[in-house]
Amino acid sequence: MATIDGLPPLREVIRAHDLVAKKQLGQNFLLDLNLTAKIARMAGDLSACDVLEVGPGPGGLTRGLLAEGARRVLVVEKDPRCIPALEEIAATYPGRLEIVQGDALELDAAARLNGPIRVVSNLPYNVGTELLIRWLSPAVWPPFWTSLTLMFQKEVAERIVARPRTDHYGRLALLAQWRAEPKIVMHLPPEAFTPAPKVHSAVVHLTRLEAPRFPADAAVLSRVTAMAFNQRRKMLRSSLKGLGGNVEALLEGVGIVPTQRAEEIGLEQFCALARAVAAR
Ligand code: SAM
């Protein structure tokens, strides 16, 4: 059957290159090119953008991104077995696909790309959250990317978009919502992947804000939320004792009742608290 780009279907690519999935690399591949093209479209107009894709594997999403018109795609893949399959894609799209074999955690992707840059990836579960936290935590804002369109385990996706007073609410929600607008844009059942993982997945699209929603120092906000959520069931007057001084007065000064718990406090109040701590 014809594919979107005239290259062989992904099952054939996997067979030809003997790409038996490795669990330790988080390899759950998407083999339906209609689905990968749909995920690429979720990222928005790619024609005037460079795209960073982490973990292309046999290249299903890469092919979707290129077929949907991405100006240039930079892929970083840890597994050397996948490189020949990716080189075949590069030959079909001359000058538009750059392949790096290595660890995404060690790559300075921004230095290799021209803006505007979108990040689109079906992330390996073992490094997905760490990469997201890094992309959301640069010292200087705005970051190198304009949007992130990322596949996660459903539970991680829910933590990113969670609101106060819900089970999934915590530091990841605060970090993601402080300087970006995250939305779950697609749900996928385990059968969408080969091999099928044990859990459901979801695609989250995050659009960066040009400035933080509320002012705060990133390091102070991170410290305060770490303390508060490390003991999320405790009252803030006790979980934040490590801040020193009169914690109750500090909390009351920004409108927080000292007996409240971290999971009840919204982003605006955490930012106010971080500003009060910084001003002491
Ligand atoms: N994008 C492909 C797809 O959708 O079918 C594969 C996604 S699979 C969930 C994750 C991919 O990330 C695998 O190909 C794996 O080898 C790769 N990977 C795992 N750890 C990595 C790392 N630290 N840096 C770069 N790639 C990594």
C-alpha cells in the first residue's frame, strides 16, 4: 500500500533493520503514518519552523513531521540501530532532516536550530519528565522553543494540566502552567503502539507564554513548591518550617491560611509566596 512519502511501511522498515524494541530505551513505536501525521498537525503550522524530535526510533513521527511540511527537523536518537532507517528518510527529504546519534540529555539542540522552533516528540518514558522539566526551567525566559507537543504516559499528562485540589496537582503542574499554556490534545490507547505499553498515553501541547503568568523568581518558586509538596498532606505552617522565621505570618501576609495544604494553593498564591520569601 502507498505511504505518505513513498518510503516502505514502518513494519517493513522495522523488519529490514531488525529493530526489535528494547524496553530499557522506552521503545514503543507508532507504526500508523496517518496517526503520526495527525500528531504532527497538532503542533501547528510547521512550514516556517525548525522542529526538534527526541527519540525518532524507526522514524514514524519524523515522516509525519516532514510530510506535514516542517522546514527542517533535527532528530536525536540514542539507539544506533535506528540510524540507517533515519538516513533513508533523510535521502527522501534532501537538506531537511539532520540526524544526531546520542543522548538527548546531552545535546544542545538550540545551538543547531533556527527559530521559530517547535519540539514534537513521542518521548521515551525514562527521560520524558526530565526533558520537560529542563525545557520549562531555563534561567532566561522566553526559552528556545515556541511550543512543545509531547506524548507522555496519561498519568504524566494529567500531572501537567492538573488544577488545585485534584489528585494529580503538584510541582509539575505549577512549573508547566507558570510560563506556558498546556493542553491535552489527544488520548491514545496502548494498542496504538508496538509493542503495546501497559498504560494509556496522551499528547500534551504546551504553548509558551512570552512572560510568566505571575511574577516570581524561578529559583525561589522552585524551592518553596519543593518544600510544600514534599509533604503535600501536611499543613503549610509545618511543611514550610524550613523557610525559617515566622512562617505563619509569612503565609497570612499573602492570604494563605497556615493550616491549608499545598494541594489547595493555586499558582498565583505560590508566586505571591515566592515573592514574599525573596523580599525577606
Ligand atoms: N518516535 C518513535 C515513534 O513514535 O514511534 C519512537 C518513540 S519511543 C517511545 C522513544 C525513542 O526514544 C526510542 O527510539 C528510544 O531509542 C529513544 N531514546 C530513549 N532514550 C533516549 C535518550 N536519552 N536520548 C535520545 N533518544 C532516546
